Amino acid sequence: MNKIRPPVIVTTVVKDEGWMMPAFLENASSYSDHIIVFDESTGLDDTRSYYKRYPKVIPFFNDGEPIRYDIKRNFTFNKARELFPGPKLIVPLDGDEILSANLKDSDEWDQVLSSQPGTLIHLQWVNLWHEHTRYKVDCPGQYGNYNRTLWMDDDTSQIPDVGEKGFHMVYTPLTAQKEIWLKDIVCLHYQFCNWNRMESKHRYYRAHEKAHIRKLSDLAIWRIYGHFQSTEAPINESERKWFADINDYSIEEKAKSSFQITYYDLLVLDYIREFGVELFEYQDIWRAPWPEIVRVAKNLKKIPEDFEFRFPSKKIQKKLWELYLRETIDLDLIRNVERKVFRKGFNYNPRPLSKVLWEKFEKLKALKSPL
């Protein structure tokens, strides 16, 4: 007697992801039964125009005050349980991620769908680099860190509090009865295929760390959010099996034509208005075309007309600071010394989740895991 396949529920939280939505929804529709979307888009792009084209989408909208990210994530997770009780595979993704197209042809997918409730499934996170035909390897994994997880739901396990609420978190429970580590199916991360938006997002991350979390030093923030500037990690050619024929190129083309201002830019401007430029003067957020961003934001009535933007004052020590950080980005010895000498300044996320998962994977290999 064949075992009944559990429903597959994709969950995602999006905000102005129009450049990626057609490919995301096309991909998710190919293997899932339902797609739960929590949308908090601002109207800066065409994100919401795509949902009606895909009958599996179950959208929820928030047009009021922004909700903390971990709360939105938990909402989609709990909504999957509420709407589809019993065993189900929950696939939590960000709007700039899709599962590789070889999924349905892979024996691993059968293994995933036949796994028992309470199973945590780990996928490698492939950072596509500028275009889908290549990816950057910045970790010891085969393709990327085991930084994404799927969850065969047991209807009881809860998502733990990890890192800073509303900023860094996990998407699935971690108290698994069993764990599976996939090698063939991967999660494709398209963030770096939209370079302007990626830089805008990282400017926001840096500003948010300074304005609201206030745990990391300027040095630590530079090191954590400047990783993409490294030239040390190798660039490899992507596997053709990861991609379907449809939308392979449309993502990059849509990214190039995407709107020049992002809601991340607006958030940074709000922080500058609230806290002043001095709080952020040693952060790498000033290379953006801010006068043009401010002009467009005023035309869209996203910021007050009387807001006067100014850059921080030019100081020789800031130029020396930036020169030191850029020239030493790939010098592991220097970075290790920094962490030891300025330990408190780095005391925020000393053992990131990806490192913990990689260590667990290494232990499983040592125990002669089936995979």
C-alpha cells in the first residue's frame, strides 16, 4: 500500500520583491500544494500584481505599521498548521530564494516526502553571483553553507528564539527527532543577482544594528556585513540541473530594470532623520547616490519635503579607517586578532547558526550517516 504523500506548504514573507516574484511563484507552484504569503509591500513595485496568476497562493496583507520580522515568520508557520493540520512539509523561504529545479527528479525528494513528522531537512544555500550561471563558495560546504531547512511538521514543535528578535532568526523548529542533510537538492539564493538592491539591504542592516540593536561595534558591523566584498572566495559555474528553462534569465533582466529606490533606502533615511548622521558616520552606507534617492523619495511623498540630507563631515581618520577595513578584509590573521582584542564588540552572534549546523553535519559524517 502506497503511503499518502503529505501536502507541501511553502511559506514566505515579502516586501517589495516584484523583481523576483514571477520566478519564485513559478518555482514554488511546481512542487507545492499551497503557498502562504505574508505581504507587507509598500507599493514601490509590482509585487502584489502576481498573486492572482498562481492559484496556489494564499496571501495575507499588512498595510499598517510594519510588523517585526520574526512575528511575521511565526504567523506564516502557524497559519500553515491552522489551515492544513496533520503531517505536512513546511518549506519556509525568503522572496529571493527558490529550490533547485532538479527537485522532482531527485531521489532525495522522495526521501524528504516519506520522512516522519518531526524531521528537519537541511539544504545547502547557494549564493548565485551576479547572474544565475555562477555562484560564490564562501564556506567549506560542497556548494554553500547548510543554511536553509525544511520541516516535516509534527504539529507540536515550536520555532526557538535565536539571535535578535525581528532581525536574525531561524525559520523552523530545531528540536528534531531526525535530521536529513541533502546533497543534490539545493536552495538558490538570488540576492546577489540584484546588486543595487543587495547593497541597499546591507546599508539598512548596518544602520539597524547601530540604531536599534546596539550590540556590535562599528568594526564588527563592517566585518559581518562586508563579507560580499571579499575577493578570496572562489567563483564556480552553476550546475545546469538547478534551473528550469522558464525564468532562468528573466530574474536578472527584471533586476536590472527594477525601481531605483527601495524601502531599505527609506528606512535608512528614517534612521538618519531620527538619530542624525553622526551615529552612522563610520559605517559603509555613504556610497549610495543619496541626493537622488532623497529627491525621488520626496517626489513620492515618502519623506517630508523639508528634510535636508547631508553627508557626515570628512575626516582623515575615517578615510584611514575605511582603507584599513578594505585592505584587510581577506586577512584571516588580522580578523582573528580583532575578535580577540575587541571581544566585547563582537559579542552578538559568536556562533552563527550556519556554523552550528555545519558542525552537526561533520559529526553525522563521522558517524557514517546514510547520506
